[in-house]
Amino acid sequence: MYQNRPPRLHYAWVVAGLTFLILLVSAGVRSTPGVLIVPLEREFGWSRATISSAVSVNLLLYGLIGPFAAALMANLGVRRTVVLSLTVVCAGVALTSLMTTPWELVLLWGVVVGGGTGMTALVLGATVVNRWFAERRGLVLGVLTASAATGQLVFLPLLAALIQEHGWRSAVWVVAGAAALIVPLIALLFRDWPVDVGLRPYGAKGEVEARPAVSANPVAVALGGLRDGLRSRDFWLLAGSFFVCGASTNGLVGTHLIPACVDQGIPEVRAAALLAMMGLFDLVGTTLSGWLSDRWDNRKLLCWYYGLRGLSLIYLPFALGDTGWGLTAFAVFYGLDWIATVPPTVRLTADTFGRARAGIMFGWIVAAHQIGAAVATLGAGSVRAWMGDYERAFLTSGALCLLTAAMVLQIGRKRKSAAPGTAVLAGEPA
């Protein structure tokens, strides 16, 4: 009588849904500085370069914590790591409502929030996908990566409207509250491994595997991965391309597009809506990128992504001066490409370094991404302070993207390419 019952939902999808929620809230936290720069500038009289320095520290720590977070997840467990991260983020964001000096902004938003969000960085999605899925990995990773776009879509218009009506502190409390609300949900429902609920990974065959034993020091594991990566030509190519990715996305557009729009007389709420629109189209673009990364040459995908992004950034200064549909066209075109680079980069990392070490190596590549974001955040803020506009910052970033489009084609040229469809994702045991 039970044979005709439909199969129950595999718990991998529950874990993936919780991971999406974690990354969505983290993305909302990371996108908040874009709507805080102008209000902080008005209330405290801080320069845009000063505020950008705190955001730069935030982005830098977000990346540098990643490799150690990946090792910590293997030792402490993903659930405990995430609960610790969200607690730190909640406290750091909430305390920013009490700050009155620039050093407090750097300490709270830069160090505390940057370090906290770094523990739920892109390596979280890669780790979850490889532990819980034997099939549909590229697609699931694409959806999880797109959570950053969804975070913008959900949070930015709301935060901009709250700031306009009730001041910037109301937005800070909303973000802190969102982080606090999901902590008990993660503590109750999240599981580290399929074996914890008596299952195989989704799509896997054979016996349920035991939880792997971990005894290595996480700091030593992370630093060992960096040492080996620095000796690899492909690591430098992957890290260099991701440096430019960070410099051309959340470090530049994610942080400075709203202030750049305000400089042109565009209201903050409308500017935030543009970022949210990018988030909507990025949700589509990054999910599609995950699907394509299972089927096409990932180097060629990256070449297209960086080339198109470079052209869109070169167009951006002209779009800002266009009173018509210029900015909307930019938001659609750029949004489709926002973080579509992640799924191909993850797969190329795993091809290069193998399944057992790909999680740590991708963590260091993400660190390069955030160093690029930090440099762009500080650099663009300084360019605005010195030149009075962002034009040179946007054009420079666009040119770097075009150079990177050619560079990524060199990845893996000296080794035999993996057969189509055999690439693996970060964190899967060899």
C-alpha cells in the first residue's frame, strides 16, 4: 500500500534552501553600505573616502576569512560556524547605530561585520553543494550564488525607503533583525552531512557513507593551500581574474553606484531600485551560468562574461548622463553578468586542484576577489574625492575586465583538459 506514495523530499533540498536563506541575508548585509554612504556623509560630515575605507576593510576581511572558514566548517561543522557568524554579524550591525566616529565605523562595519560575513562566504555554498548533491551541482551552485542578487532585490529598495522616511539607523536595525531571526532556524534544521539524517547525497548510489574524520589544524590546512597555490600558474590566473571580478562588482558598482546616481541628481530610492533590478536579472544570469558550466567550456564562458562586463562598465558613465533609458539598459545588461563568473570559476578550481582540496583553494581565490573589491571601493571613493566624479573609476574597471577576458583563456593550457561533464565542485572528497 506504500509503493504508490510519491518519494519524500530529499533533505538536501532543505539544506540548500536554508543555505540560500543564509546567503541571502548575508548579501543584504553586504549591500547595505551602498545606501548608507550618503546619509553618513550628511549626518557626520565624513568624506566619501573615509566611509569607503570602512567598506574596504569589510570587503577585505570578508575574503580573507573565507579559506579559514572553509577549514573551520570541516572541523567545527557548518551549522555551528554559521550560527557563530550570524551572531557576530547581528551584534556588529546593531552596534553601528550607536557609532559617532570614523574609527567606530571601521571597527564595527569593517572588522566585526566583515569578519562575520566572511564566515558565510561563497565557500559555504560550494561546501553544501558538494556534501549534499551528487547530481545537479552546477545548477544548485548557480542558484545559491544568485542569492546575492536576491538579497539586493529584497533589501535595497526597503532600506532606501526606510532611510528616506526614518533615517539610516532604522535600516541598520532591520538588517540586524533579519540576521537574528534566522539563527534559531539554522540551529534547529540545518545538518552538516547527509549521514546525519541517514541519507546519501542527492542522486548518489550505494551505501550511506560515514561522516569523514577530520583531525588537521584548520589554520595549517588553509595556509598549506595558499602555499601550494602560490606555486601554481593556474592559481594566479584564477585568483587574478577573480580579483578583477571583485573590483568590477561589489567593490565598485555595489558600493558606489547609488552615490554616483545621487551625484547626477537621481534620487536614492530610484538608484536603489536600479541595484535591485540588477539583482533580479543576476538571479536569472547566474542560475543560467550554473547550468551552462555543466555543459560548456568554462574558460570560454568566463571570457564572454568578463568581456561583456567590461563593455557595460565603459558604457556606464554615458548612461549616468542619459535622462532616458540608459541606466535601465545598463542595469539589465550588467545584471545578467553580475556574478555569473562564480560557477565556472568553482569548476575550474576543482579541475585544477582536485576535489579534496578545491574548497580551500577556492577560498583563497575568493580572498583575491575581495581584495579586488576592497581596492576598488577605496580607489573609487578616492577618485570621487579628488576628481569630483566616478568616470575614471568606471572606465578603468571596464578596461581591466576586457584584459581579463583574454587572460582566462590561458587557464589550464599546460595540462590535459577534463572531459566534458566530469568537472567537480569544491569540497567533494577525492
